[in-house]
Amino acid sequence: MLNSKPFTVLVKPSVKEAANAINAAVSQRRTILVIGDCWVHYSGRASSKLEPGERILIIKEDGSLLVHRSVGYEPVNWQPPGCIFHIQAKDNALEIHAVRRKPAESVKVFFDEIHMVSALSLVDSGEFSLYASEEDMQKAILLEPSLVEEGFKLISYEKKVEPGFVDVYGVDKDGNLVVVEIKRKTAGNDAALQLAKYVDAIKSKVNREVRGILVAPNIAKGVQRLLATLQLDFKALDPQKCAGILKRSKTRKLETFFKKDCSENC
Amino acid sequence: MLNSKPFTVLVKPSVKEAANAINAAVSQRRTILVIGDCWVHYSGRASSKLEPGERILIIKEDGSLLVHRSVGYEPVNWQPPGCIFHIQAKDNALEIHAVRRKPAESVKVFFDEIHMVSALSLVDSGEFSLYASEEDMQKAILLEPSLVEEGFKLISYEKKVEPGFVDVYGVDKDGNLVVVEIKRKTAGNDAALQLAKYVDAIKSKVNREVRGILVAPNIAKGVQRLLATLQLDFKALDPQKCAGILKRSKTRKLETFFKKDCSENC
């Protein structure tokens, strides 16, 4: 046993040694790795069984649990933070039982052969910063059209017009058609000129007012004057804000999607 | 260094020792764990930065990559299978560079202090079986109404009627109203009687034909006779099949959702 705190490694421990080490580590709220031959039973809303095989089990400080196989980036079994753990050596197997109350869920991981147990006190206060792509900004606008302006409504996106594809296409609160061009970095004169081309292309086809809005975190010096000359608008939008909106939308449940869908059809 | 193949552990290796061990393990397509102080740069469609802190890096046999912090069940950075890895010791830091071509993405993980490197040849052919819940069966039917019968169309779900909530409510190809009751296990007489109550409750309110369909993996002995008496139908549906449908739907991209959405509005 190599014990250089805050980092413990047990190589090829017995079931009993592993149970003792994991019990101690859980009570100390350490991050735990268990590698070995295991099988898993899950029951909750649904239920699942994973037959024996060698895998990596991770228990985190916050009581979340992951079982990873040797392939695939997704865990085969997992539980969100807040599990209560019951660990015991029983019939020559190590049983790690993770329980949640609401919703009631139970994951039991049984190990019969253990290659390694490691307990870690990870020090980590580093910040994670995500910078959105233009595509992400577009998706955020599709989810929340008011990011462009109050009362803005979508008609389409990636609409093909003569010089290329319009990022977002809609109508404003007064019924004018609106062409939106998105840039994830400081927008220059080229972005303003590109938007003007799209606006002109659409104007030539419809007998209706067409506005152009350039959406970007900010614009380069002098671009405001060009936008004014071309009668185009600018809307400042932070890509980071878009990333946040997308992140929230991705964690929305399938249920939300159905509820929305149903209210339209019922 | 403890080297009991197919399982290698290096505790507190130097940057150079770690680079050599990881290079060897990547070429042997082993699963690799690296624990230590690291920072991460990602660039691709979007970009992100993760400031220094102690984390767990997992590289899998299939070339997928995960960076896990001490809290949260989701990885902070990840790449799907198929990455190409470039590993080097550079300026007293270990650089692990994972590259993908389509779409072009790059994740660089830099370690300056390494607690442990472990290389594993995990033997795992165990099957994973997921058994769906009633809620999952319902969701699968909402996604694919034809699971109930050809031509079935949804009106609503969890519709409140006098005795409780109807699981799924729709119309058949002949325009009859249909009440669907779902059971995840063998359905008994109680399920048939429950469905009959819902059908009667709706019949009392509408001037239209109302059918009842019991959906379950199978029915208990004698239930078929009761169903016939009550003029109700039975449709066999495998919960496992529903789980598969849901799994596929969850991996569909946000984009698909928007494309569908747009085709309705445009």
C-alpha cells in the first residue's frame, strides 16, 4: 500500500481491504477510483443489469457515481450528486450500494476481483470558461429570439439567398422582415457589407420593408458609421451568454420538449 | 513502479516517465488514467479554457477522452472515440494533445504535477441490459405513435379523466378516439378494468366511438377473455424496444429538433 496523503493507492487489495479503504474515503468525502471485475444492478424509474467485466468505478466528493467501460465516452451506469453509499464485503465480493431518495434509485456495484483502489483529495478551484461558436450563438437565438430584439420572431434559419446563407431570418414587432448576421468575434466592415448584400438580395424579391441586424459581441472602430450609411442595426450579444443558454437547454428533459409539443397540438 | 501486466501503475512519476508510459499505452490501445494538476485548452466549433487544478484524465481504448473534476457527474472536457494522441514532455509539463479531423477539434491537457499514471487492459464483454419504465414506454409511444398501431395519432398524454390520468390519448386511422393504458410488466385483470373505466369516462362525454388499447409486454392468463368482454384491445410492446427508441432519441442532436421545428413553421 502506497499512502502518500492526500493520495492513497492500494494495488490488488483483498475485498475486505478494499471495503475498509472505501468506507474511510467516503466518510472523508474523497474522490475514489476502483478498478476491477464488476457487475452492476440498477433500479429506479427503469432498471438495468450489467454483466461482469473489468471497469473503472468513480465515486466523487459530491456523492456522484460513474461506471466506465474501456470504450465509449459515456458512462454505462451513473448517478448524479447526493448518493448515500453503503459499502460491505459480502460472500467474497465487495458491494458498493449507492442510494438516492428522490427519485428513489439504487445502484449496486459488485467487485469480485480488484486491481486497484485509489482515494484522492483533489484540490481544484480552477475556472472553466466556454466560448461559444457562431453556430452556438445561432442556436441560442433560435431558442430565445428576443436576444436579437424585443418582439423578434423567427421565420427560418440558414435561408439560402443569392450570395449565400442568411444566419437567421425573421420579422420584427412591426412586421418588417429581418435578416440577422452573426459574428462570434468583433465584427468589421466586411461583416456589415456581407449583411447589406443579404438585405439587398431579399429586398429585390419582396414588396416589403427589410431590415438587417448585425449580431456580435462588439464592432470594430468605424463600423458604426458604415452600418448607419447602410441603414443596418447592431445588437451586442455575448457568446458566453449564448453558451449558458444552450447549456441550460441541453439539460432540459425530454418531457419539457413533449409538453411544449403537446400544448401546440392539443 | 508497480508493473503487474495487464495493469501498470506509476506513482508520482516525472513528466518524462509519464510521457513514455502514456505513449506506450496509447500505441498498445490500453485504457489510461492520469491524475494530477492540469489545465486544458479546447478549440473546435467553440472553444474553452480550464484553469489549473487537480483532476482525473481518462483515455479509452477507442480514443475517447474525459477530464473529470472532483464534483459533478459530467466531464468538464471530453472527446468522442477516434482521437489521435500526441504526447510529449515539454517545458517541465506533460502535454497530451487529442486531435479529431471531422469536425476539426483539438483538446490539449497539460500536467505539471502528476500523482499517478495507470495503464489498463480491461477485459469486458459483459452485456448491458436496460429495462424501460412505464414512463419510458409512454415517451417511446409519444415519439413513435405507430408502436400502438398503424395510423394511430396522438392527441394528448396524461389526460385527466374522472378516475385518474390516461397514459396516452389519440385517434386511430378510422377517426375513433383511443385511450391507451401502459404496463411495463405482464398485465392482469386490474389493468383491463382500469382501462375500461377510462374508456367509459370518455364515452360519457363525447358523441363518438371510443376504443381502449392495453399496451404491455404480455398479459396474464385469462385476461384476454376479460378484454374481449369489455371490447378492449391488447398490443404487445417490449419495454426493451422502448428503451432503445428513447436512447436513440436522446442522442439526436439539438439541430434535428430545430430542423423539425422549422419545417412546421416555415
